[in-house]
Amino acid sequence: MTTKTSPQFVVCLKNNGYEASLEPRKIYQVLSDKEAESHKMIRVIDESGEDYLFPVSLFSPISLPQTLVKELALSA
């Protein structure tokens, strides 16, 4: 039996080198990717609606109320 984890979110702090894909101060949904994490990368759903890898240094994790998580999650 697998346990379903709650969707995770980050806020973009800067978009240096990724101006077309990321907006500073915007909230993005994170997709779990252990291999990416081992390379200091994070997989987020960007402005195109697709998931891509970005340097983790561009983001800060945030905690949201569960009601907001349900509203923002693209795949709940």
C-alpha cells in the first residue's frame, strides 16, 4: 500500500537564466524527484504547464493551509 503525500509548493526567489519559465514571487508546485534532489535541482511545473528541473537555489519552500493546497494542486 502506498501513502499519498500532500502536494508541495515553493516560491520563486529569482529567475536568473530562466526568465521565460519562471516569475519571481510566484508559487510553483513541486514534483518529487529524488535523483534531481541529489544534484541540487528541483522539479517544478513552470509557466508552460510542464515540469522541468531548475536549481533549488532559485526557490524557497513554503507551507500552505490544506484548503489552499487543494485549490492550487494540479494533480491531487
